[in-house]
Amino acid sequence: MKKVLFLPLFRMQSGHHQVAEALMDLLKKHTNGVILKKVDLLSYTNNSLEKMITTGYLKWIRYAPETYNLAYKNLFYANSKKERPFKWCQHIFLKKMEQLIDEENPDLIVCTHGFPSQLLSQLKLKGKCSVPIINVYTDFFINNVWGSKGIDFHFIPSQELKEKLISENQIPKHSIMVTGIPVHEEITKNASGLKNTNRPKVLISGGNSGLGGILNLAGELKKSTNFDYFVLCGNNKKLFDEIKTWDLAHIKPLPYISSRSEMNELYEEVDVIVSKPGGVTISEALRKRLPIFVHSMLPGQEEINLQYLKDNNLVFEINRKLSFEKQMLNILKDHKKMDQWDKSIETYQKEMEWENPEEMVGIMKSILNLKQANKPSYLTNQSKVIYS
């Protein structure tokens, strides 16, 4: 029986886990006789270490976002010629990664975080790992934590990043698939256009932890006469309880939603989303063709995501010094801006070479079936060629 090992990082729910789970559910639905397992290398190495790093990370971005942002850009998004981050402790994790591979004996490894990918890249180059590896990127950029040499396949968010991998990392073109950031297949595609033209419904998403400065909008939300709001509070019970006390018919707080079909129904009901620029949430909104307004962001990767999204006219950034609602209304009523946004969405979606979930499953199934072949094979599907 074949086994696929998925490697996010940390135990807390994040885009790395959501992408892994989306692909696991796809494989579960479209294959038979495949064992699927998800492992966090930090917890596997030491539970206390994982808890300490997670707690430290959350406190850092909450209490000192500027220093986190600076550290992230210098350590993880710096010139590729600089020394790789985590080099001082890599020997420990390399040993643990070898141990994990020996224990699990997978036929395919899927990395949804850069750190496991970097370790596996090193093991591949040292001849200590022969398992096929796929990098699945969960942001709209690639930081320098990710491994590239020795990685067999890359599921890439955009054509821009594909060209970058080819030119800067000398990755063979046939091993790169532009898939977008994978989202669960239960998040179905939508046609654009407001459903509730008189009083649009707005989904405010602060991410799984309910972060994102939602309470900064409290005064304006309470007085709203133009929109109805659904506020996703994630696991932030304090935020949920606070909004409940407002007792306002046009504002409904929602707890963490784990069901993707339920999330899809919510997307179907709303006309607009206000979100942080996290890779998965934005990708789901793009798939649903919902106008996206960014009001706040976490430091580091979300700031870099936002720059890409703005450069490609995929989101509207809210000026926090001006009226939140007036800005949304002005943009939604501006036919020129909305037409430009619609064309940008169309351009983005046309870049996707392998967006169909079943095509991504087909790639993984091909790798599993042909792993033992002595020579590379080329499979053609709908005039697309993949290296397996």
C-alpha cells in the first residue's frame, strides 16, 4: 500500500495545514489504497520545543510586530546568497528527518512549509533520501527557507514565480506546475457580481486566530446602514463574546468553521470579503471571485503577499485613516475599478496550468505509480506534459 507523508510546521492551524488537508482530502476521495499522514516535525522532535516556539511566535507578532517584520525580511526574505536561516540547529533536525523517513517509509512526501523542504533538499543532495518530494507553496512568494535543489516537483502560485524558479534556481520547467495556492475542492468557483445590491453582505475574516484589528472598526460597524456583516472570529472567544454583547441585527459573529462545505456556503451568501492577506483565505476568495478588501495584516509574510496582490490589482487596500465603509462603497460603485479588478481576476485564473483539483491528484498518483521506474516518463493529459 502506498503512503504519502505531508509535512507542514507547527501544530496550530494555519495555511500550511489547510493546504495539506485540502490535498489529503483530494487524494482520499480520488484514490484507493493510499495511506495519508500529516506530521509536524517540531512536535515529532520535541513537544515542548514546538509549544515554546509557537507561543514565542504569537507573542512576537502581537507585541513587537515591527521587529518581527524586520527579522523576517532579513532572515527569510533576504538575498539568496546570504546564509540560510536555522543553520545553527539544522544537524538536529536533519537527524530527526532521517529518522522520520525511516519510520514512515513514504512513497511520496509533500511539503507545505519551507523548513521541512529545506531539510529534505539537503538529504537529497547528500544521497540520504530517494523519496519523491513536492513543494506546495502557501504564499504568493517564495522565501529562502524553502529547499529547491533535489525537490522533484513544485506546485507554484503564479507564472511569475515559475519564471523566477527557472531563472534564479535553475529548476527544470517540466517540474513546475502553476496551480495557484491549492484550496479545498469544496470551495467551488463563482461568477463575479453582487448578489445583494441594495445592502451587500460583507464577510470579515481575521484568520483562524481572529487576529487582524477587527475591533478597531467597532464604532463604524455598529453604526452601519449600508452593509450586513458576518465576522469570522476563529478561535478568538473574547472577540466572539464582545461582538455578541453588541446585540445588533446587522452584525453576526461566527466561531471557527472547520467544515469546508459550510465555509463555501458562507462565501456563496456574501458579496464582499474583508481579510488579512493570508495565502489560503485570499486564494479561496479569488476562486469565489469575491471583491477583497485588506484592512490589516500580520507582519512578515502577509505584508509581502499584499504587495504582490496590489501589484496585480487583485485586492483593494483600505486606508485605515479614512472611513472604512465609504471606501468600500466608493470602490463597489466605481464601474471602472470593478471592471479592472474583474479583468485582473480573469488574468490571474488564466495563468493556472493545473488549477483543477483532479489534475493535481493526477500528478500525485502518477508519481506514486511510477516511483520505481528506471527512466523518467512523460504523461500527457489534455495537451499538458508532466514529468513523473
